[in-house]
Amino acid sequence: MDRQISADVVVAGGGLAGLVTALELLRAGKSVTLVDRDTPERLGGLALWAFGGMALIGTPLQVKMGIPDNPEVALRDWIRFGGLDPNDEWPMSWARYYVEHSRSQVHDWLKGEGIRFMPAVNWVERGLNGDGNSLPRYHVVWGTSRELVRCLIAALHRAESGGRQTLLHRHSITGLDHAGGKVVGALARNDETGASVRLSAPSVVLAMGGINGGHQQTRANWPPQRPMPAAMLNGAHPFADGKLHHWVADHLGGQITHAGEMWNYAAGFPHPFPHFEGHGLSAIPCKSALWLNHRGERIGPEPLVTGFDTHWLCQRVAEQEKPWTWHLLNWRIAAKEFAISGAEHNPRIRDKQFVRFLKETLLGNHRLLRQMQQESRHFLVDDTLAGLAAKMNALTASHDIDPATLQATADAFDANFAHGSRLQNDDQIRRILHARQWGPDKLRTCKPAPLQKPGAGPYIAMHMQLVTRKSLGGLRTDLSSRVLDASGQPVAGLYCVGEAAGFGGGGANGKRSLEGTFLPGCILTARAAARSIIGS
């Protein structure tokens, strides 16, 4: 053994959940060894790249906007949309804990840390039939979650005193030390030198992220009753490989539950400058775009429209004959509606440029469209539908798109507008009109119009694939974030937080998320673990 380090607590993973856990413990006077596999500049994990949306209940901003939300309404939505089993004790307990405490334990706590939110609440995941978010709850961190991570790292440094914090970058936890039925530390390896480190501590907190950071695990866990595409992109953190989950299950009796439940996105495309192999970006699909199969035919009979049920969209995309779909739209639509999830492609929000953000919202985000046109070969632009069809075929090295079929698809949609709004009978138009009733959505959603409206061009086709993102399952935990064994008893000295714990209980979201539940889930589970350790 090359090195030994002793502390009150070992935290395995430097993502959001690990950072919050370490911060709370340091503030309480505990000594902490924080172990992270990535480089120092990537401390913060996936949260460093994320957009920063949070589902919060009963906030002052909701009150200001006239949204009558409360925990009872939110829990009803959560259980119905997620399909939670009422007899699944700990996921149900964490779902209830989330809706009851997101205001005080997340919103108010973040405000105290200097985090601010954008002045609007968005309405996402409404459900295909109104069975999702019955009210707007999606709050966006001003500065994206990169600002959140930077704030917490700065707070960590301020809280550190007397050498109570040790940060080990580029280190992996290879196993846990346990004696007398209790976890007493961890074994780590320096990924650059191969040197081993023994970390002694009476408490270990697992914050290593999810199970499905690589597609081998994703495919192994994929529910057999659901369609799985032949090819997918990866939007998860590549270090979230599930190895530590399985070590705990094999050696300490921890229970991995709901491993097949995942939160993926239906509209991904390869990152033009990938951070890792297979790295995919998740587009926020345009509500007004026509979602087509590989032949250029509109997927139906129920059209695919974003903002209602992402889980359903993913299943519809996964069941297509080929592992990609097309979004057909024009420049008018894209300038108002197209966006990419994450901090990287939202610089106006990330860098807190409110005037520029407002200008792009009102006048169109032509900057992003030009950027994608230059950087991504999956973002095709042409003045004619026939020219677009040729480019689509060239990209896929096929003759799948018959120009006449693409033209007929556009003509069939545009026929809705031939006799005025009284004779429109298209479910996509109905959903767009419904979305536009809410002010923040109206700002980002075009008034329905023909795709071939004069002056709205050029035409755009986006080549999309399913992109994996979050594992909704994980190690089963109680409301103190203690890892539970097969008999439901805590594994002494062992805690699990964030995505590693399925955002609480081993799967608090069930089959579907109300969206924006992941960052708050990391904070809630981390703070619960810290309280339990401090009080023990």
C-alpha cells in the first residue's frame, strides 16, 4: 500500500451530490476525503455540463406567476406519471420527501448559496393526456448548472480549514474496507500512476453517478419488453459505469433496484467536438418540426411532439425500422424553437448575458443555427425540399428519402392551413396551440403556419438518434441515504446519494421523470446523508 489517508468521511465521486455532501460535512467540522475520477477542471461531473433545470414545488416564483402548486398536487402528478408502485416503500418515501422539501431544502438553500433562477417557470412533461405535470414547475438556474457547480466548489474551499479536506483527482475507488459488519473505509487507485491508497473513515458516501455511463451496461439493463435501437449516442458521464454498485451488491449485500429504468432523450446528435467516444448532444426538439422516419414519412398516427412525454417519445423512436429519425422544419421555426440542452450551447444563460438572451429569444437564435450549420453534418440546410432530400440521402449513404415522399409529407401537413383555422384537424397543431397558452412557452413556440410558407426558408433537416442520459435506478437507500441490504437493514457506515441511489430509494422517479428532478434529487439525498452522519 503506497499511501494511507484518514478522515471522518470518504466521499466517492465529485459530481453535484458528492460536492454537496462534502460541503455540508465540512461546515459541520468533519474531515473529508473526496475522491473523483476526473481531472481537476472537470470537478462537478455531469452537472458541470448540464442546463440547470429543476422541478421545484411551492416557490415564490410560482406564486408570483399565479401557479397554485403544493406538495399534494405534485405528489399526485409524480406517482401517476412515474408509475410508482405504492408498495415500493423507499422510492415512494423519497418521492414524498422530494415534493415536501424541494422548496426548503433545495430552492431556499441554493438561494442562500447565492444561486438565482431565471424569472420564468417552464411547463414541461405535461403528459400525452394531461397525466404529467399538471402545473409549471421547471425552474432554470441563472448561469446554468455550471454556475451552481462553481458556487459549490468555491464554498468548499471557504469551508476547508486546518487541512480537513483532501481532494484526490484522477483516482478510482476499487473497493470498500469493512470489518465487523461495518464499512470502515475504501481502497483507491491513482489512475495515472497506478499507486494504491487506503482511505480510512467510519463513514463512506457513494456519489459515483449512475449505472449506464457506457452502452454495455445500458443494453444489459434495457427492459426486454421495450424496443431498443441498434445504435444510440451517449449523453451520460462515461465514468458512471456501475462497477461500484455491483461491488457493493456482491460484497455487502446492497440492493440494486430498477436498473432497467432510464431517462433517455429521443432527439440526439453527435457532438461536433466529442469529449468521449460516442458523445451525443440532446436537442430540445422544436414543437413545430415534423418528426419523420428514415423514409421521410411523418411518424404517426399520433405525431411526435416534444414537451409532453419524453419516455413515450424514446419508445416511439426506438421502435423505428432504422435507428434514426428526421426533424423537418424551416429556418423560421428553428430560429425561435431550436435549442440544445446543456451549458455549452446556452452561453447567454451560462454567462448571464440577460440582454443578449432576451434579444435572441425575441428575434431568433440565428447564432446557434449558423453554428450548427458550420459544425454539424447532421444539421442540413437547403433552399428546396428536393435538394434537402439529396443531402439527407448523402448523409445516410442511402436512397431512403424519395424527394416526392418528402414533398408529399410537407404538402399533407400544409393542407391543414388551406381553409383557415376552423378546419384544422391535426394533433400537432392542437398541442402547439395548447403550449402557446402558457407565456414562457409562447415565447419559444411558433404560431402554427405552413412549413412551405413563403419567406420562412430555407428548409432544415436534422438527423436524430436516441441519446442515453440518466439511470433512474440505483442502490436502495432509506431517508437518511443509508444503503440497505436485502433484509432492509442499513449497511453500517455506508451511504449513497444522487444518481447512484436512483435519486433516492433506488428509483424515486419510477418509469418517468417530471423532468428537472435530477439536480434537486442529488441535493436532497446528499444533505440527508450529511445530516445523518453529523448526527451519528
